[in-house]
Amino acid sequence: MTRRGLILAAAFAAFLFGQPVRAAGTGTPAPPAGCQPVTHEGERFVACTVDLRRARVKLFWRGADGLPYGSLTRLASAQGAGLVFAMNAGMYDTGLAPVGLYVEEGRELKAANTQDGPGNFHLKPNGVFYVSGTKAGVVETGRYLRGRVKAEYATQSGPMLVINGRIHPKISTNGPSLKIRNGVGVRPDGQSAVFAISEGPVTFGAFARLFRDGLNCPNALFLDGSVSSLYAPALNRSDLGRPLGPLVGAVPR
């Protein structure tokens, strides 16, 4: 993206997210939104909050040429100044295809994966992040399928980090695995989705508690680790790294 495009994106983010929304019936501004640094339990993160009444959360996999975007830089170039932020949106195979459920613009491009297997994705319960209109959700995969959710966008990953206010039963308080991680949670009203990425290697436990205790998300889903990347022009940030599969970002309504 050009320097002018970055400036326009930053200005749009300031306009879209920077104006406080007042809670109905009160004079108290709603919590800040947009991408901002967050510290929790001594660890540093960036959290990007989207008010779905004011912006759209979209998933991106393949560009107009039919090939995976593969990077945040290519996605930003294709979307232009309207892309407020973006990050990787779930686990993928060597061909950059999602390994689980993937829905884009109401079309299911990849079916849900309910098989058992190794790795974080199969550390059940895993889950689905979905968007439908001005509402979003993070739910266990089985519950999503039973509910026959009509999602505009959905991505499956694993494990769930927080399930109805409880940390995933197989996530230890502070295990030995330290990685840069990213994930998504949804606030209780279902109208605010919160995406977070760690600034350094953190444990699963610390990352899960960030969502539950620091970001007020009773349900949260791990998206990936090690490859975790963020595009946030308002923070002058555009991470480069390994090729990426599905991506998620915020755009204006």
C-alpha cells in the first residue's frame, strides 16, 4: 500500500473507531475501540475491537485471480484505504486452504472438520467464529453445526480459549508452550468482536485469560500461533512473515 493509502486508512480508523459511542440511557462513553496496545499480567498485546453496528468484519481467502491472498500486504493492496486492520484468520494447509469450516459472503467454501487428530486445531472442543449481520459469535463447533447458523462469514479453528466464561479444560494455567499467538473473542452483547495478537511469545493460559479477564470476552477462539500477523495502519504496522491462508479484517459499512 502507498504512503497516501496508509494515511487514509489511519484517518478512517480514527474516524470510525475514535469517536466514543455513548451507552443508551447514560452519559458514559463505551469502551475505546480500534487497535490499541494492551498489557495484561505483564504481557503486551494489541487488541482490535470492532463495533459491528459501525463496521463490517469480513473474511478473505482468494483474490480476484482465484489465488490465495497469501499475505496481509497483498490483501491491503487489494482492499485499499478502507481496510482498517487485518490478521490471519485460522489454520490452513500447505496450499493455504482452510483446514476447517470456512464461509465467505454466505457461501460455504470449506466444510466443517470434526475429525480427531493431532495439533491445536484438534484440541477439542475447537470452535467457530462467525458473523451474521451486526452480530458475531464464538461457539464450539458442534453447537454451531447443531444451530444451523446462517453466517455471512465463518472460520473454524482450535482450540476454544474460553467457553462460557471458563478456560478450555485442557489449557493449563501456564504451560511450557510459548509462542506469538492471535485469536478472537466476542463481548456479551454479540455486537463487539475483539481480535488480539501477542507482542511476544505467551502461554495458552495467559492468552486465554487476556480474553476472559482483560477483554471481557466470555467466549474466545485461538486462531493460530507462530505465523500470527497484524496489519494495522493506524499503528503504522504491517507484519511480514510466512505465507498465510484465510485472513480477517474490518471494513466500513
